[in-house]
Amino acid sequence: MNHNTHNPLLDMPPRGDRRAPKKFTGKYDEVAQFINKYKRLLDQYQVTSDVDRCEGVLEYCSKSVREFIETSPHYISGDWDQLEAHILKYYDAEKEEMKYNLGKFLKFLSTRSKNYITNLESWKQYYCEYMSFAGHLNANLYIDEQQLHGYFWLGLSDSLKEILEDCLIARYPTHDTSNPWKIEQICSIAESHFKRGKYSDRLLQFPTERYRTKESSVGEYTTQH
């Protein structure tokens, strides 16, 4: 029998180390991120024992949180899965989830569809905002994969949809229109449409009507004198 078995929990970085999770003090909007980072650390250091997982989390918590965890029956019994659920429940991770409910998501789409996207920068801004919101909903099974793609299209203005749809049909002629366009397909067309440095953008522009009128008046004055 090997009495020199090394405990991988001893290799885990101490609190305050740059590799360690930020100390958890009980804030509802930090608990999910804290648990996720701690679990990645467990996987990285191959801490597989439930008892060690329960013990290890204390290192990264404030005094008040440690005291709460130590009184949990799941900590005492060494059941990590139940302890994880207990921490998420009582530090109100669900409150953070409420930021991302479907009602707010649909309101976001309605607002965005009234905003005109006129350049690549504003297109990328929409993409980032949408994916932050919809990606979270999709990951937590509030919307499915088809809705993820479909809602992306709904968030665009009608005028932009008209421009992009013609190009989408031309590029993807076999697309089944009973299904939404894929986000990747839409982005490919949009990024080409809004591409910076297009040749037409580098051409000298025609004078405005006001400038031509002024120029014409100067010419008339010169001719008369």
C-alpha cells in the first residue's frame, strides 16, 4: 500500500495569487463566476475528491462566507455537488440570472431594431451586445439554437434587412427560408457591406448642392466684372 500519495489540493494557488479566483465575499453578482473559476482550478489541478473540493473552496472565501459554508450539512458530509448548489442558491445567483430574462431581451431587440447601423463599428457593437445577451440565454436553455439565430435578424432595422437579404439570397440561393439565416452568414454579408476602406469611400465626393450654388455665384460675379 502506498502511504506517500500526494494530495493535489496542496498544489492549488493560495488566495491572492494571480491564478486564484478573486476572494468571494458573498456578492450575488459574483457567485456564479467565482464557482466557475474555482471548478476550472479543480480540473486543472486534478482535485477529484469531493471532500477535498469542499475543503478547498474555503481558501478563496471571506471569513463570513467560510463560516456559512462550514455550517452547511453538505460541507460536513463532503458532498461537493450539493455544496455548490447550496452556495449558488443562498448567495442568490438567481438574482443575477434575472438580468437576462426574456422580457428584457425582447425589449432590447425592439430598441435595437429602431437604431440604424451605418458602419462597421456600429455593426460590431450590435453583434457584441446581442451575443452577450442571447448567448447567455442560449447557454442556460432559455432560447434554443434556432431562436439564437432568428432573434439576431429581428434586432436589425427594416432598411438594413432589405439590403442584407438581397445579398444573402444571392450568396446562399439554396437556403431554406423556413429557417432563420445563420448569424455567421449574416455577419459575412454585413462585414463585406460595411467594410472600411472601400474604393468608393476613398474617391473624392461630388460637391454638395450648397457648395455648387456658391461656386456658381462666384463664377457669375467674375464673368460680370
